[in-house]
Amino acid sequence: MKWKHLTRRITTSVLALVTALTGAVVIAATPAYADGLDNPSGTLTVECPGASAFIQVDWLGPNRVTVRWSLEDTGTASDFSPVLRVQAVDGDGTVAPMVFPSGDTYFILRGGNGHSQVGLEADWNPGNMADLNHLKVKVQNGTTEQGTACTESRNIFNWSRIAYNNAWSQEKKPYEWGGVGPNEYDCSGLTLWSYNQIPLFPGFGGVRTADSIYNWATSHTSPAKVYAKRVDRADAKVGDLFFYNTDGDAAIDHVDFYAGNNEAYGALNEDLGIATHPMWSGVVGIYRILGVSTDG
């Protein structure tokens, strides 16, 4: 199993390497990810008293992700060091840990109050999982040897890209108004079926039409195990849901998945079936289905 490790230390002072033989000074460049990912899919904060982790994820597919992490000592007791663990979990509960440059499946932040460090795991395919259901992020405010006073664990879910992958598995099946699968679909039927196949997905609460999915999204924007984030057109990512009003009345009459490159994918009509198409006019809103939870 090949792991791609791009994690490196970022310090608040400039690192100078002095070569004794030449006297030359080499200034280490600041990695581009030090300021965070540009337009991440989602974010997660995990905190214990004295320790805080901030996670940005960019879901690249059903089983690939870029993770940018930061860990800060916000006031642990003297001689106590925050600890971070990141694990990938598939729908069956199989776990693949992130391995840090030390070769360990955990990172210990040294230096005391006020110190922080960031790192990046780029295009991670943990354990060759078919579906990366979620990341589990665990923070402790001390090592086991020091005596841990707090352990906090939270999850961030890969709903949108797994659903998009599920939708593609139904390509070229026929369109039927009112169809909910698995043999034929309308636009909302394909959307709901694609999400409802995901292990641990809690569901949309009985909605059925494109209009009711849109109304659910607009009223569920607070972080929870499943929620919706409104997205600007310029920031749309593959798998985001586009909602349309194509006939000018008050209701949303179509929903599909963003496929990238100004194209969409969904159940269109009796003639076109389930396929990609250029983006239509009449887009009312774009939403990304996200999820976070705290372990019980």
C-alpha cells in the first residue's frame, strides 16, 4: 500500500539552513497550503480544552480526498502535548489511518501553549477503499503517557461524491415521470436513490419532488449529520445539486448533479434518459450536501 505523505512543518519564524563549509543561507519556502485549501468541500473543528484541530477536506471522488489539517496548543497544562489522529472509514466500518511523516498513525504537537502546525495529505486513496464514507478526526489534550484529560472525536462525511458515483451507476437507464428506481427514474427519483444507497446516510426526511428537496436544502443549512450548504456558481464542485425553474412558475421543476466543465448529469426526459447535458438556464440555487457528527 502506497501512502503519499506531503506533511511538513510550518513555523512562525523563517527557517535558515546555514552550510558550515560555504556560509550560504538557504531560506525554506512556505508551502502553498499553509493558508488553507482554496474552496474546500467542507471543514471540521475538533477541540478539547487546550487543543484545537481544524480540518479542511476536498472530496475528489467516492474514495479519494485531500486533507489539510492544523493542530494548535491553545493552553494545555505544562508538559502536556496535543495529539491528532485522522482515520478514513468506509461504509462497512473498515478503518485506514493517516500515517504521518514520523511513520506513526498519530501526530504529537510539541512546544507548548501557542504552538501550531499544519500539514497536507493530497489525493489520498486510503487502503484502496471503494467508498470513503467519512473521516474520523480525534484530538487529545495529552499523550497516553502524560495522562489524557480529554478525548474528542468527530466525523466529516463524503455524501456528495458517493451519491454522484451512485447516480453514474444508473447511466442510460430510462426516464419515467414518477420513477424512483431501480429500473427507471425521474430527476428527483435518481437524486434520492443515489443518496439513499449510502451507508450511514440519515435521509432527507421523506421528501420526494425536486421542489421538496430544494425546500429541504434551504431549511437545513446548519451543520448536522446531513445538511446543505448554498454554493456560488463559480465555486460549484462535482456532485453539487443544481435546482432549476425552467417554466417560470413558483416551483422548482428539475434537479441534477454538477458534472464539471459546465455540464450536468441527471434524469432528463423520455428522449434523453439519464445522461450528461450542457448546463441549462433557470438555475435557482446550488447546494452541496454535507455532514458532520460527534461520536457518542
